[in-house]
Amino acid sequence: MKPKRWLAMLGASTFALTLSPQSGQTFENKTAIDWRSGSFPVENFQAYTSPFGYRPSATGGAGTEFHSGLDFAAPEGSYIRNWWTGRVIEVSDNTACGTMVRIQSGSWVHVYCHMKGFVSGNTMIDRAGGIQVWVGQAIPAGARIGRVGMTGRTTGPHLHWGLKYQGSLVNPAIVLQAMYASQGRGQLSASKPR
């Protein structure tokens, strides 16, 4: 699927970002954010499979649960790219998130879940993908930081991508809409790893 189509699928863009469903706070795009500096977080994107917000249990449980990110279906082994230039603040492989990398970019924190590989000490290792990411490492936007896997609580290969701004959850779809709008409805480049 061409890059401009994956963003267009999100619909019309508005710039009031809901930071958390409980607080009602908003982040208005009145700051000098150059959304063109971001990178779409997964290669070989196929579809959005689960939106941000309340949903029926993904694994068949009763009731609803809050889904804190946006899920991107992609073939297992597809590379995951860092959304925004930042520094790795956490790696883990022992939660429902599976093998995960968390990166801080100023007031933003972004998390990538269900990746291939494992954690040893402060390093996420995916030998088959040629990836090693460690706590404290500076990562440029667009750099490959892992691959789509099925670790943790998942029903199929996908990337779970979560965002926080100043400690509050943000709907990643709204950020992608802002990125798309900044391109003048044009095609976002899928830059090569740096």
C-alpha cells in the first residue's frame, strides 16, 4: 500500500488531540511542531486492526478494555521505524506488550510492542533482523528499531504503537492525521534507515 493511502485511511484531519479519555485535556496544534519530521512506524503496512480507546477484549474475554495505542497489521518480520528522533528509555520482554522499546522525544514518549527478539540486560536484541537497541541510545526518526512479531498478548503479527504527550495518552491516529496534513495531502516519504 502506498504511503499516502495509509494516512488517508484515517480520514479528515483535525488538530485537537485528546490526551486521555478521562481528563478531557487537549493538545492544540498551535505549537511549532513540524509534523514532517516524523516517520510512519511500520514497513509493509497492511491495515489498522485496532484503534485507540475502549474495545471488546482482543483475546475473547468478557466486557471491554481500554486499548492505549493503535495497532498496525504487517507481515511478521516487517521492520519497525522510530517515529521521532529521541532516546531509548526502556526495553522489556516480560509484559503483555511482549518485546518492547520505549523512546522519549522531548515531551513525547512512544512505545513499540509485540516485536521480535528478546531483552538481555538493557538491550533489545533481534539477531535475525540485525537489530540491537539499548537504553540510552539516541535514535533518529525513520531508523529501524525492530521487527513485527507476536510476542506478549497478541492474536496475530502486528505493531502496537502508543504515544504519550507530557505524561498523558494521545490517540496515535490523530498524530498520523497531523503528519499527513503537514504534507499538503501529499505522500509522506518512507525514508531509508539512517
